[in-house]
Amino acid sequence: MFGYQGKALHVDLTAGSTNTKFLKEGFCRRFVGGSGFVAKYLYDFLPQAINPFSPQNMIVFATGSFCVTSIPSSSKYAVGSKSPLTNLIGDSVSSSFWPERLKKSGFDLVAISGRATRPIWILIDEGCVTLENGKDLWGLSTFEATEEIKNKIGDKSVSVAAIGQAGENLVRYACICNDYRQAGRAGIGAVMGSKNLKAIAVRGSKPVEVAEPEKLRELSSEYTKQLRQGEGSKGYREYGTLADVGQMNELGSLPTRNWQESTFDGADKLDWDYISKRWLDRKLPCSHCPLACSRLFSVKEGRYKGSSAVMDYEPTYAFGPNCGVDYYPAIVHALELCDSYGMDAISAGVSVGWAMECFEKGIFDKKDTSGIELRFGNHEAMTGVIELIAERKGIGDLLAEGTKAASEKVGRGSEHFAMQSKGMELPGFEARGLKATGFGYAICTRGGCHVRSGSYDLNLKNTVGRSDTDERIGPLVKETEDFASLIDSLLICRLTRGLWPDFEARFSGLAELYALVTGFEFNSYEMRKAGERITNLKKLFNVREGWKRADDCLPSRMGEPLPDGSMKGARISGAEMDGFLDSYYRARGWNEKTGIPTEKKLSDLGLGE
């Protein structure tokens, strides 16, 4: 096949065995790659209702057909398992050199099951697979483990995906770190830890053939030029996503102090101009990406001297306004801790914000918080608690469970302000001020997430008004969600979406690229169907695990009116949520009352077997 290596590596850690399976063309055409491959494997191979930390759980890594081609911004991989944070499907995407080297080693997919009897790491070297003793790596940070493995192999160009102490300690939102990038949110790092798997190192040089190399190079060159010079990508080239802080504050949609407010009085100290003049170090682009949206920030003096991290909007929100902190060096240090321990920054920051509100409301006192004065704005308390979470010590042991489980254990009304959906903590776009965005959080298959639904684009691009809740929203959210499923399966960066003016052009443009890579004659309609098929498959996994309509919801705080900002008074009522779900399920062709995919819809998508 063109565009694929055509092979999947299966690793059974219990047996200590590996074997290779061949991927069929029909499988690749129907599920595309990346997130689609991950969803299909998890649906087919995982027994129902297993504990995410059971040896029966599986971790699936998959690249896409665009990886190792001339297409820009396509060096990415997807990884998934049953999530220990949500008990539903958990998938994530990361980028840079690791996916290139995995694919060049000869595999499109790696599926890992079982549990090793002792700490190990996996080496995939030019298609040769070995399970290595990882005893001396256990207890190391992600950065330390990566360097130690490179030293063992004697090759600094080897790429490593590793967990830190948070994964070892089964923090339910532990992540996987590679090339200073993270596969976050769903707690897959904790699943790796439960399997005694510290890392996967990859090295390879096998090329990938494409169907139309000259035509692909020509089109890729044009897209690369647009990404480097075009107006649609200018903001990402110049600021990354960090300009969103000021924009969200102006829109009255910057979640502040655990979503009690929607504007932050310290936002000017988190503004791009302010932070870039003081702490910006350099751009740190992903492999093969002309956008170079990532920015490394380094602290040269003060309490957090020596701290550095690749910053973007979400950790800035989570450790900044959400925790009432306007001191950027502390935010940089907080993210550095998360990256080192291997822990999702959004969930960590939102969990700390929830604990701060508990403390200020008298639900917690110092006996509950390990002696820490855990108030909003106390950045020393914030960074101290992050370390306790990773180590599962004191208050950190509770917060390592995530806000849903923690609030259910604590009670006393704290469930009301646990800012999560399906167990996953919410990102930094205020749902009441951007209602289509909030509805997207509610229906997202992996929990409270903006990138899996993509519906924030509807508000930020003014496709719909910020307060709109009419019948258009359901079909539009379906479209953004299916597009997100598609690009996470093709595996091209979502920041490239500005290459095309609208959804029809996006699906058509991706169909053209896919055909040039694979030789499969896909059109816009078939691309849409592929995205829809993958979304439905993820939904089927969740239904099998006990999902019900009531789980497509937002925190009850969203029913309170916003107290400040340009969207003051905005709220999401129960009637608005029900109306949206009805229109969304109708647009999907699912049962409107239950939200479960119908047999007809599944048959139409080829999922009826």
C-alpha cells in the first residue's frame, strides 16, 4: 500500500512476546490512521467494563498516512486506551520526531497489552523489537529517562516516548512525553505505569512510498508557502496560541478562579507583549512544521530561576487565571513540573483551582491541604501542590484522582464547582460566554475537551453568535467534531485548517492529499463519512462502557449567570442543553431520546457488523 507501512506491532508484556500483524487495505481505507486506528483496535480488542489499570487494557499508538511525506505539519501520532480518568475511550495526539521514527522503523501501529513483572522499556530499532530492563529508569522524570535511554543506545537521534513519576504513581491524568511534547488529557501515562512500561524508544530509516510523489510535492510546497506566509496562519506564526489570553479576557470568556469569574484582573501580566519581552527564549517547532507555533519560555532570575517550558494558551489559563496567578515565571515553573513528572497541565491546574475554592469556602482547612495556605493567587502553594499530586502525597493523593472523583469523595457541595465533563477537566474557553464551545465540551467522547469537538471555532470565527443556542448549533457541532476526528486520523495539525476557507474546502483539500498519498480515490463526501465513522465508533465504545444521555453534560455551575465581563449574565440553562442535545442527536441520526447510534446509521457507515 502507498502511504502506509502496512504493519502493526503487537506486544504482550505479560508473556514478554512480540509479533507482527499485517494491516489490510480495507481497514486502512475505513479507519484512515491515527485516532481511527486507535478507536478500532480498542473497540475490537478490549473486553467490556475492564478496569483501566487491568493488564487487559491496551495502549495503542498509531501514525497516519501523511507522516513521513512532504505534507507539512504532519509528523504526529495518536495514542489511546480505556481512560483511567473517565472510564471511557481515551485518545490523545502528540507530534514531532517520535512518530516519524516509529513509521520509519516499519510500523504504522503498536498495540501493547498485559503487564510486565518488573519495570521495562521497549526498543523498536529498524523493525527489531526488544524488551529492555527498566529498573534503573523507574523513579526518573520524563526528561531524565529520555536522556538515560539515549545514552544507553549511544544515539542522541533516537526518539523516546516516556512517562514520569506521575505515570508510575498512577495519577489519573498522567501523560506521555516525547520530544518535549505531550500526549495528554486522558491519563494514558498512568496506563503505561500500570503496565510497568517506562518508555518506548524508536529508530528507523525505512522510506514510505506515496502514489503520486511529484504532484504531492507540488501541492505540499504550495501549502508550506501558505503556512509560512499566509494571513490565515500569521497569528500562530507570530504568537503561537498565547494571544488567546487577551482575546478571551476581552470576550468575557477567560475562566478565572475556578470559573467563578470570566475576566482576570491580572490578564495584562499574561499578555503576549508583556511575557515575550521578559521571558521568551525561542521558537521550538515540531518536526516538519513551517508554523513553528511552540514557544520556549525561560526564567533567568528570581524564585523560579532556571525554569523553562514550551508554553501555550492552555497551561497559561490553567495555572494562571484559573488559579488566580498573574506571575508568569510561576506558571512556567508549574508547566515544567508537569512535563517533568509527566502530568496533564489542564487537569492539574483545574484540580488545584478546585482545591483552592474548597479552601476559601471552608470545605478544606490546612489539615486537609498538607499545611498549605491554598488560596487563589498563591503561586508557591500552587507549585507545591503540583509536586504532591505527582508524588501522591497528602492533598496530592486526592487531587491525583481528578476533580470528579475528588469532589464525590469530599462532597459538601464541592461537586457543584468541579469543572469537568465525564471526568475530564475543562479547557480555557468559558462555556457560558461561548455556548457552542460549551456544547462541544458536553458531547465530546473523551470528556471535557475543545479539540475533539472543535466547536470553539464556531464562536471564535463568528459562524454563530456567542449566545446562540438555536437549531443550527447541533448540525454545526457534528460537522466540527467529524472534521476533528478526520484530521486526528490523517494526522495533520489542526492549526493548518486555515489553509481552506470553509468545511467543504477542508474536506475536499484533505481528500486530494489523501488520494495523492495513498492512491485511494476519496472525494469530499467520503472524507466526511470517514470522520463520521470514526466519531460513531468512539461513541459505540462509550455506550458499551455504560455511557448514557445524562453524561453529555456540563458542570452545574454553568447554570449560574456570569458575574462579570462582556458576557455578564450569560448562563446555560437545562432547557438550552436539552435542546442542543436533541438537535445534535438528530443531526447524527442517533436515537434522539437516548443519544445512542441507531442500527440504520451504523449500517450506513459500515459499522453494523
